[in-house]
Amino acid sequence: MKIPVIVLSGFLGSGKTTLLLRLLAAAEATGLQTGVIMNELGQLDVDGHILKEYSGTKVEKLLDGCVCCSKRSELASSIQTLCLSRPDVIFIELTGVANPEEIADVLTEPEIRASVHLKQIVTVFDAENVLDYNSFFESDRALIRTLRRQMETADILVLNKTDLASAAKRKKIGELLLKHNSTAVVIPATHSQVNPALMLADIVKEERQPASAAASSFRILKHAPAAGSRSHSLHSSRTGHVDIETASFSRVQTLSISLAEGIFPGRRAVEKYLQKNKNQLLRAKGYIRLQPNSPVMLLQLAGNQLTWTETSRQGECYLVLIGIDLNKQELEEQWRRVERL
């Protein structure tokens, strides 16, 4: 079974590392084996040393760069290394300026896609300062967009340091979070104290199958769905199979479509399919043989840029779609029509 990955996101100083330590302690108390990837922008390991007390935790450190840009290849390698020890869950703590949606892309790399799946994105906010981020970083639009994406892609939003914010400020923050992410669970906290069951309750040692719903939680204006409400089953057909990630409750979802032998979708049909669904997709990539006896092509879609690159690949051909709250059934049905063209 695939190993679940929990991504911890949030701006610098929000309390991500404190939350990670609490989750590690809770996992250790229930007998779960853990793996950790810590990403820091500087060349020095500032936070990694604090994990030494968790002797059973395998730790990979990615320093002096961000996993969503300069450290992407190293992230895939670190995940491979952690998978060798078969942990029950992997935590990835991002730098404060990382875009968590990029992790979904990395998790679909050929060498690790069969081993892991994105379970949750948890974003931690500093209640004292979050409303001021726009004015702080007004001249850096890229950073503003990244901070916004940390908010929009999260499955759980931890509003930390609420003891440092007035009731009026907390109300404004709640309205802001609801505006940009109306489906995430919002948890007010101090010192990153949250119920770990919200992240860990459905992770079973050695048997990574959805369990009963996690402990009750609350939303701003809404109740959280029961754990497993977004899980799907494996779909198959004579032309291949569509692997809809099971036990993954993340809003940032992936749909993996494997192409069977003898299926050669035309380039125009593939591009038309992607264009039709562009509003659902953050990214798309895959290896596709367009004609018999022709080289396998690497397809990559990022933003509005679609590229095809000839490769020497001899392995499985597949297409991976990445988006927020994907309509997987509709995408699957459309793809099957592409295969029949």
C-alpha cells in the first residue's frame, strides 16, 4: 500500500515545527513509524537537531533551497530513501515560502508514484500577523501568490497564536480564510496545540486503509466531512486502468491514468482533452506513445504552457492530472473517449 504523506505548510514563524513535534509525539505514542523531510532555505540546519529525541524517526534534510523549485529532484530522492524503511506516514515540513501544491507534482514522479500518496496539506498561520502579509510583501507579488496558495490548497488551516490576536482580528481572519478556502477545517490554536487525530486517526500501522472517521472537529460555519468522504476505488477497463488515489483526503488531488499496450492517443486529441479541462488542472504530465514504433513523448502542462519532449523511455506509459477538487469520474470518462478515437 502507498505511504501517506502529510505536508506542513505556512509562512516563516507560524509554528510548523512545533506542530510537527506534536504530531511526532502523538505518532510515537500510538506505535506509528514516521519519516520526516525538513526543508530550509539556509545552508545551516536550524530545526533538524530538535528531532533527535525521536530516535525512531528517519529524517531527510534539504537545505539551502526550496523543494518546489531548486530542490525538487532532491525531494524525490529523499522520499525514495525514506520509503526504504517503510514508515507508516511521512511528514514534509516546507520552507515558509514554498507552494504546497508543487508537492503533489513531485509525488507523481515515476520513481516514487507507486510508493506514496498525498494525504493532507496542513497550513499554519500566525494570527498576529497574517492580515498584514499583503502590506508587508506588497512589492513581491510572487510571494503574495505563494502565501495565497498556502491558504487555498490546505485541507486543514491551523490559526495559531490566537492568544496574540484580538477577537475582532480573529473574526477578520476567519472571514479571509473562508473567502479563499471554504472547505478546509479551520482550527484556532495556541502553541500549535491541535488534536492530532485530525491528521493521524485514519493511519493504520502496516495496513494503510481508511478507518473510521477521525475525532470530531469544527469548521468556521461548516462541519468537517467524515474521514474517507473523498476516497475512491480502483477503476479498470480493457485499455488500461485509472488509479484514483485511495485514502487521500487532500483538496490537491491526482488522477493517474495508465495506458495499456496498443493504445496510441493522437496528439491533437490529448491536447484538446487538456484544453477542455484546463480550469480543473494545476498541472498535467505523463509519458505517451503517440504512434506505433515511435519514441515515447514526455508531456508537461504547467499554467498555459504545454510541451512535448522526445524520450528514450521503455517503461509504462501514463498520464497524471493534478488539480484542486478534481471531478475524477468526468475526467476518466472523457479520457476513455480519447482512447477510442
